[in-house]
Amino acid sequence: MTENIPELGEFIFRNNQSWKQEIQELLEYATSELQACRFLILYAKTREGRQKMRLFWDAAVLKGCKVVAVEGFKDEGQKSLVNEFDTFTGKIRRLGTEDKIILKELKEKEVPILNFDAVFVAVGSGGVKNLSLIFPYSEVYKMRKTTFLGDSGWNDSALPYAPGLRGVKNPVFVDSFFQQSKTPAMQQLLRLHERILYRHQNYIGPTAYTAFAYDTLIILMQLLEDERNQSHRDLRDALLNMQMFPGVTGNLRFDEKGKVEREMRLLTLRRGEIQPLN
């Protein structure tokens, strides 16, 4: 991730997804609104997945919360998550033969131990395919009432069609880009994008990176219309002093180091569609 690239020079700015802001927004909601403070973390073994896992873990500890267990999975080729979910629910501590006989005689079952409040699943960009493997385990391990928290990788048009989704109740995930937004900036981008590219075969709408590029272009065009911003130093200062800009990716500005600060959107699934949480 290019999180620290503005530190390479005083004229370098960064307008991109912020994994750190994603985690902060999601964890703040989980602790303040859901009163959750005991977490499981399931992450893709990719650079993005590992980094988000560490960010969530560190931020949770700083809030005085507990990470009960952490498990990773392969981004490609993993066929089962039984071991991972056994670890999460305590079933990895297998019962001995004598204990199993006693349970059988009592007509009891080995019930998963749910000593956690929420599960954070970091699939990363393009990782929605892995949710099709993860979701069915929620119902099998009696986790339907557990809140699942997701990163921006969940914000994918394929999410509502993922198998096993009925086992996940009211998931909450976060992103800075929401194509169904009704803001003027988003509507303008959609009209422009369709007018230029709609006739192309297999047309798809703008992605998050389209939106980041578009916001950056509009910001620069507006600032350069001002005669006071024609030198590289004046333009830099204008960017640093810019008030909140109502972009496609939400209201944003740059901090003193040139890193973007923007509103993040909390999203959920409702009636088979990705929608704003509130």
C-alpha cells in the first residue's frame, strides 16, 4: 500500500484507499454502536489481508478490547475452513473417547463455544469470491447471531449472490466508494462514464480507482482555475489548505503531510442489495 508515499517529497500527495481509515471507522462502529469488544479475525493471506489484520488487532488492543483468535486462509485454492472455525469456536480441543460416550449417553452434542462478539473478515480487493467459502460456516457453527464485519473487499456487486449468505445476519462493512450514492458528484461521474464507455462490449460502471482518479482531476482543475495557484509551490499550498471537497468518494481533504482524509461509508446488505447502513 502507498500509505506513506507523501513522505518521499513535499510535492507528493496521496488520494487513494486508506486501509487504516477503513479499520478505524469499522472498529469505532463495532465498539460504540454494537458494544462489541471481543473479536475474531479471519484474513486472506495476501499483503492487504495481513496488513488489515494487523491494523485491526492493534486498534482493538488500543481500545482495551480483546482479540480472541486469529486465522488466515489462502486467497486461492482453499477448499475448507473447518480447522479455522474449529479454532474460533473451541472445537479444536477435541473430546476424548470417554467424554464422547458420556455425551452420547446424555443425548448431548458438542456445542461450539461462542466467546466473542463479532468476526472481522478481511478479504481485500477482489476477495469477494472467498466469502462464498466463508459464509456457509456461520450457520454450521451456530454463528447466525454473530455480527460479521468486513473490509472494502466486501463492497462488490457479487456479494448478494454469495452462497451461504443466509447464515450471516446484517453484516457491516466499510468503503469510501458506493456506486449507488445519490450525491451530485457520483451522478455526474456516472453520466460521464456511461457517455464515454457505455458502447464498449461488456461495459461495467466506474470502480473505486476510477472515482479516486476522477476526484483528483476535478480538484486539480478547480484549483488551477485560480491564477494564484499556477506555480507548483502555490498549488501545493492550495492542496494543503483546501477545505472539505465534496467528491465522488465522499468529503475529503489533505492533511499536513499530503495524505488524504475522507469520510468512510458503513454499508450492509438489505433486501438483497448493498445499501448504506444508516
